Amino acid sequence: MEKREQLYEGKAKKVFATDDPNLVIVSYKDDATAFDGLKKGTITGKGSINNRMTNFLMKKLEAAGVPTHLVEELSDRDTLVKKVSIVPLEVIIRNVSAGSFSKKYGVPEGIVFDAPTIEFSYKNDDLHDPLLNAYHAVALKLATWEEIELIKKYAFAVNDFLKAEMLACGVTLVDFKLEFGKTAEGQIVLADEISPDTCRFWDVKTNEKLDKDRFRRDLGNVEGAYHEMMKRLGLAE
Ligand code: TMP
């Protein structure tokens, strides 16, 4: 499948048309941003790592019963996916306090929750992705109640799978962000990516951060952390 015209360029990926109106190609970039694009940089090799890690995990999620947009990995950075309209909600699951949760509620990072939490934010950089609840999302016509129920079910299923998968390679799944899309037939599927850009991964023993927080917080060895996650998953030497 060949890339045709560019349909969209986001902060971390580009999307290209194909000759099939129901399929598009996502192309992962090395560009990294934080704080709604305010901080900009490059993480060398990130595009390839995030592409391969996302596809590896989405394949397993499909097998575990979570529908995804994945069709076929085309190359290091490019993947053929179903064309979807993205539901403009960022769906965040947390198992351990960190990041904006710690800041907002005034608690230290690292508190292990008895049960995971879920939250939604409105995917809108100009508004700084404001937090909203399901009633707000329905009022704003971002999704229907039925779609939100399905998204919640899939998000918790992703958490169950991903938590176990990470624990098996010595990584604590602290939190992560998912995005869902709607296909031409109206099916809700997992879209976007699952990578160190969109998850917090901590080493089980040392709590060393193995994710994009190293870039957000200028902790150094950003590339090393992404590569370490690939090694842990058996996707690199
Ligand atoms: P937060 O603690 O900053 O709200 O982030 C929660 C999770 O969501 C964390 O794993 C990082 C991820 N995330 C994104 O993927 N994109 C974003 O724009 C933000 C703010 C967080």
C-alpha cells in the first residue's frame, strides 16, 4: 500500500491517504513535545520505537478482545490502519499516583491505588485538554453514552492486559492515555499509540522512569529509556 497525500500532521505522527478510502498510513516522527507543544525537541529513534511497540501491543490486545485500528506494519515508522474519526477524548487510566494527579490533589508520586482510576479530558490543545466527565462529554456531543460505556470497558481491559505484560518484564504500569476512533461502520476501536510517549513506565525495583517524563522533566538519557523498554519487551537487543 502506497502513501498518497498527507491528510494530517500531529505532534508525533503524520497521517497519509492510501488508494483505499477506508485505510490510512500513520507515520511516526522523532519529534517530541510537552506542555501542549510549548516544549519541543527530538528523541532520536522514537518514531520507530513507538511504531513497533504500539503494533506489538495492539496485536496482543486484538487477541485479548480489544478491537484496534491496526491493519499491518509497513516499515520501521509506517503502519497501515483503519481510517477512523478520533473521538476527541483522552482516556487516562492510573494505577499509581503521578504527574497531574499528584499535582492536582497534592499527593506524592508513587501511591499504589487499590483499584485503577479513569478520567477523560477533552482533546483540545488550545483549551489545554480540560478534564471533563461523561456528562460533559455527552453534552458536548463528543461521544454517546453507549460509546463512553464501551470506551470504559476497553480502557480497563487494556489496563488489565498491559499491567500484566509490563510486570512480566519488570515494569510498573503507572498510568497511560488512550484514544479511540470510530470506523466508517461506526465501530469503536482503539487508535493512536501505546508507547513511552503515552504511558508512565517505572522499573519495578528502582522506580527509575522509563518513559517520556525523562524528556518532560529534563532527566537525561531519554533515548536510553525508550530503548530499554524495547529490550524489556523483547523487541531489541
Ligand atoms: P498526566 O499525569 O500528565 O495527566 O498524564 C497521564 C498519562 O497520560 C501519562 O502516562 C502521560 C499521558 N499523557 C499523554 O499521553 N499525552 C498528554 O498530552 C498528557 C498530558 C499525558
